[in-house]
Amino acid sequence: MRFAAGLDGGGTKTKVAIADESGQMVETFTSGPINYNGQDERVVERNIEEIVTRIGMVCGSLEHCAHICLGAAGISAAGVTERLTAAIRNAGYRGGLTLAGDHETALYGALSQPHGIILIAGTGSICYGRNEQGCTHRTGGFGHLIDDEGSGYSIGRQLLEALVQASDGRIPPTVVSERIYETLQLPNGSLNEVISFVYDPQRTKKDIAALAPILSEACSVGDMAALNIARHSAKALFELLTPVAERLGLQSGNLALAGSVLLHNSFIQSSLRERIAESYPGLSCILPEHDAAWGAMMMAKNKKMN
């Protein structure tokens, strides 16, 4: 029996899926992060060694694992592919190896096939498509400093903008302010403490993105500032989709909506669906069938069989 393994290398953890040659899942597990952009090199290499060792245990031997596919963010950054490859080989694996962007493995997992479109809005935002001729196109995903419109980070930042603008009278009072104070555990509603939170040198984009769930609650009570943010986010995400659909000729077929923003904010999702239905009535919006680790595993399985 031979096996295929798929890795979804996230910023805080790595999920691994292993299947036999018939496609039957035999085990899934999680391990530490393997992102060189956010972790110490020694930590990444130790995590990779632990993952490869466990794959060998599940398969009975590393020789029985015919192919590994690793999907991760930042895979195209200079030197990352070479470093990941070296770490996996140094861990003792000699079989087939594919490294891919996490948007590629997410597409395969979401649609259970290699072609179609996936629109992801989580901490960041990205749209990726692949047509049946094998042509691909990606929009977004260039980081929070210059991109990521419609993402959790962008929403968190706009919520903070609403707070300060309401505080100084540029916009009417908004329930967003109260919700931010509650979330940050600032019962006295100190604007200065919010500013200190935002500009703390240790603050990360994930801390700002963690404020995004406030938007749903504020929208549910009809808060105008929140509804404007939701509409703006839906428009930004639609603008990610348009060039992918047009360039690849994918104005019909399946579009997977993924990521915490699209999966958990019904206001943004419904506004986006309305835009899509109006411009691309042939596109069917669906929720992901499987995760990116499953997609990576299927990519590895298909490589193994070829």
C-alpha cells in the first residue's frame, strides 16, 4: 500500500491529511507552523521533522509515502521553496514532493477539483482561479500594508476608524465604539487606551483582524457605520473576483466562498452574492466542501498516480 500526504501550512499551525492510494483518508493531525516568514528557522525545521516522522509512522515507513504536497502562504517569496524542500529532505523524505500556494490547495479542497474559482476573506483576502485549460490568475493577497481589502484586517481597521471618527464628530455616534471598548476590555471607554492598543509595537495584523466579528453584531442592529463597512467590504471582494472570472473565462461554474469573513458575516456574504448574481448569473456560489489540507492531499494523490 502506498500513501499520499497533504500539508496546509498556516501561520499558527500545520494541518496534515494522509490517504491511501484509493483516496481513503487514514489520518489527519495538526502540528506546529512551518512558515519561515513568521517563525524562527530552527522552530520551522523542528516542526517539519516532527511532521515527516509522523507521516512515516502512519504509512509504516517514509518509503511508503509516494508523494507529499505542501501548501503554504508566501511560498513564492525568495528562497522559501528551497528552504522548505531542504528541510523536508533533511528530515529523511525522498519521495515525490510538490510545493504550492495555499490558495491552490484551498481551491482544490473547496471544489473537490482543480478548476474553478475560490474567493477567500480571512485575516487577508485573495481570489484565485484555474480554468480547464490549466490557465490560472490570482488577485489580491499582497499583504495588509498595501492590499487585503475586504479582509478581517481591513474590517478591523475600518471599525477603529469609525470609533475615532464618531469620537470627534465626523460621523454620528455608532454602536461600534461600545463594542470595541467591550472587546478590548476597556469599560471606561478610553479613546487614548484604544490608541495605545493600536500603536503598541507588539501589535500584529491578527490583533486588528480579531475585531472583525464586531461588524456582524453592529450590522444586526442596523448601525449605519457598520452597514457601510459591510457594503464596502463586499464591493472590494467583488472587485477581486471580476478580473479572475474575466481573464479565465469563468463567468459560469462554481465559486467557493471561504475564510472567516465570508463564512461568518452574513451581511457581507449576502451583499457579495447580490453583486455576483447581477453580474455573473452563471456563477454558483458554494461553501467549501473540504479544507486546504484535503486539497493538498488530493493534489499529492494525483501526482502519485501520474
